[in-house]
Amino acid sequence: MQEDWVINIEHASKSRFKQIRKNHDREYVACFNNLNKIKGLLKQGSKLLELNYNPAFFRSEGKGLFRIGDTGMKAAKALRLYVYPETETKILYILGSGTKETQRDDIALMQKIS
């Protein structure tokens, strides 16, 4: 087993991420900055359930799926980054991204993948 958490993007749609980044670049960057914060907290030994809503941008969506949001930027599109953390192997799988408007469909799809 590896010592540090690793990010895995093999399940993510690269074309979807390209589109999201093109349309919502600063929110996209904020989500990935928050992903790195979560990775750092996990590296320090924090447990996933302790992190639910703390920090506020990290939330469980059920069935092992978590959502990382952008941080409260003014006039921002509410963007979500969906991840599936596998605690035994210390792998954070990035499954996809979406907006508030696509949230319901995104969660259903991401739960099928995870």
C-alpha cells in the first residue's frame, strides 16, 4: 500500500473537463485547489467522515461519492468536482464535474461509476 494519497483521473471525461474549464475557468481552478486541500487533510490523517461539510466545500453525496465545490466567489457558477476516495489504497478517483443545474444527473451518473 502506498503512503501518500494519489489522484486518479482514468474515469473522468477529458472532453467534459475541457468544456467546463473553457466556460468556468476560475471556478474550475478553485475546485482543483480545494481538491488539493482535501488531499492534504487526508495525508495528515483526517478521516473522510470528519471532513463532511468541514471544510464547507466538501460534501458526501452518498454511496462513497463526494463533491468538492468551488469556494464562495462572487458572480461564480456553482461548480462541482466529484471524487471517489478509496481509503485502503489511498486513491482519490476524479469521476467528473458539473454545475448546479446538472447536479442531479451528475450524481446519479457518478454513483454508477463509483
